[in-house]
Amino acid sequence: MFKRLFGLAPRPDPSIVDAMYDRIVAAARQPAFYARWEVPDTPLGRFEMMALHMFLLLHRLRGAEGAPRDIAQQLTDDFFREVDHSIRELGVGDMGVPKRMKKLAGMFYGRVGAYQAALDAGDGAGLAAVLARNVRPGVETWPQARDLARYVIGARDALAGQALAEICAGRVAFPAAAQMAERSAAA
């Protein structure tokens, strides 16, 4: 603990963490989310998809000790650094950034808890409801929430099937949302 506090603990290889983060970004930017499932292609909609994919990878790494735990922490730190940077790019001044960061951190951790609870309970309908509430707030009905929930469950299962050593080497693979969207449309 003290080694980490004073910066003496070994840090994960930055190239591995960067590769993992790039995969999260690519997964979150899949066109099917925005074109087929009507996730708003706005800064907040993109935040939702990034938060969702961060959750999925953190869920896979949860409970692991050593390098996976360190990688999860570094990914989380990088995610919030990117959120901070994005807020500044949107024109929020230095005085407003901490307030926005606190709100977005609360949103992120609230989503992590809600997604975790729904997945742990095996509650696909509950997961769809949580996704609808978070991704499309204020929209009375969003039928695509069921499709996104199926994607989340499929992504969780796909990540669970990947060897932890492969993931921690930066070779994490998220499923293709377009293929899942086509299966949902055919069903």
C-alpha cells in the first residue's frame, strides 16, 4: 500500500494499457450503436458507450490480483484523464472542470453499480431498463435497449472466454455490435 502511495510500486506497461484503452474506444465507437440502436451520437452518448465498455473490461478484471488489478486501476485513471481533457475541449473553463468531473465520476460509478447488479442477478430486462435510463434519459420508450442489453451480456461472456493473460497483454477483443444488431433484427 505504501509503495503505491509513494509511487514506488511497479506500473503496468504503458503500451499495453494504451492498447487496451484503444480497444475500448474502438468498441465504444462502433457505428451500430449510433445508427441501429439509436444511441445519441453526442458527447454524452459517447461517454455512455465509453463508460459501458470500461465497465465491461473492469468487470472482467474484477477480483484479480497483481497485474490485472494494476491494469484496471491504470485504465480507470486514463479514462478519467480523457474525460477531463474532453470537458476542456468542449470549452469548460478551469473553474468548472472539477464540478463536472465530480458529476461524471458519480455517473460512471453509479452505472458500474447498476450494470454490475443487473448482470450478477442475471436480469436482462433490468439491464435493459438501466441502459434505457442512462443512455436515453427522458425518452419514454427505447426498444433498442433490449438489443444493447443483449450486446452487454454477449460482450461480458466473450470477455469471460478470453484468457486473462491475453487480455493483460493488451489483446482484448469486444464483439462486433453490427453482427449482434443483425441477429437481433432477424429474431
